[in-house]
Amino acid sequence: LSAGAAAQLQQLLGMDIALEATLIEHTRHELKTLADELSAAHHVDVEPTLMQGSVVDEISREAERTPADLVVIGARGTGFMRRLMFGSTAERLLRKSTRPMLVVKQRAHEPYQRALVTLDFSPWSQPLIELAQRVAPGAHLVLLSAYDVPYQGRMRLAGATDAKIDVYRERARESAEQQLHALAASAGLAPADWTPCLAQADPSLAIVEQEIEQACDLIVVGKHGRTVMEDLLLGSVTSHVLAESVADVLVSTSTTRI
């Protein structure tokens, strides 16, 4: 139970402690029933835990106590309501957590088939591929690099022609393609295991567009970039993807271990 919900419940119930205890016990029973169903269906050990307090604080504390390899949270609502939910819970949890987090948006009906892995060629790129392989074993990986020529406006002011900028853009594409193949080789991916995906676009737009074009049911993104400014940019990219994508989203951290 969240701290806000618990406080609202106490305000509504007043001093009716018995009714409050009954409602909490009912919630505990529902949680155990769900745990038993999951255990029976998937042949895994499930430990139900009912906590009362701040949602973000309690989940983070429990993830560290366990210690959890992965935090899984469900996305509720669509559009504006989903953005509000992410702003109030999932994004705050993502900022605080040191564990990778899987945001589930679709009801599972089969193992993940195609995972879109977004790479910025920072030191965390290869661990991101490894995380995708562990969470989605057997899935075909689509390795995405969103590239462009930086400072195009300033280059034009300095006298660079469109033809010259096109040359730089082609070099950027070739460099990104080479780095994708190098990362795939380092990760031990066979040619049949992955598909390169190069997009000349803003990463936020490229990820959501390629999710649809590549028919991916999982998006894998990193929370950290190479610099403080890239951390901020990547944070905004992750926020956009969480709000606008259809597929489940797996977010890693620099301390990801699975």
C-alpha cells in the first residue's frame, strides 16, 4: 500500500481500526492468491510481500534487500494518463534504483521475439546487449544507432555546403555501422542473431519509429550516457520511450548485473 493511499484510507475510515485491518488482510490474501497462481503456472518460487509506505522508497529498499536482479513494474493507462503515471512512479523509481527495470505494457503471450537494443557506443553498450540476451534469451536482436552530424547549423554559418554536410553525414553513418558490427562481434552474436538498424534522427523519435518498423516487442535502453549532459539527454530519451512506446521497455543502469 502506498503512503498516500494508506493516509486516504485512514481519513475515510476514521478510527475504525477493525475495518482497516480487514481491508489490509483482504489485500494480503489477494496477493498470496496471485503468488500461488504464478508459482503453479510457471513452476517458480514466489514470495508475496505486502508493504506500507512510499511506493518508490519501499520498492527500492526491497530490491536492495533481496537483492533483486530485475525490478518489474506494470504500466497503467495510455497517453496522458500513462505519462502522469510514469512521472509519479516509474521515472522516480528509475532515477533512484540501481537495478535494471522492466516496464511491462503488454500481457505476455509468448517469449520475447524481437528486441530493439538502442546503442550510443558508450562503455555501457556491450553490457546492454548482454542484458537483452539474458532477459530475452532466443530473441532476435535489432541493434539501433541513431546518428547525425553535430553542429550542422554552425557548419552552414561557417560556409559548409549541403553537399559537404552530406559527406560528413555519410561518414557518420559508416562509422555507426562499423561500431555496430564491432559490438555484435564482441558480444559473440552470429549474423543470424541480429540486424543492424541505422537511423538519421533524434534518438527519441528513432526508437519509437523503429519499434514499429522492426516489429519489436521489447525495447532495451540504457539510463546512463558518457557525460553528464548525455545522462540528461538519455534521461529525456528514456522518458519519451517509456511514455510513447507500445512494447515493453527494459532499462539498464551502469551497475546492471544479471
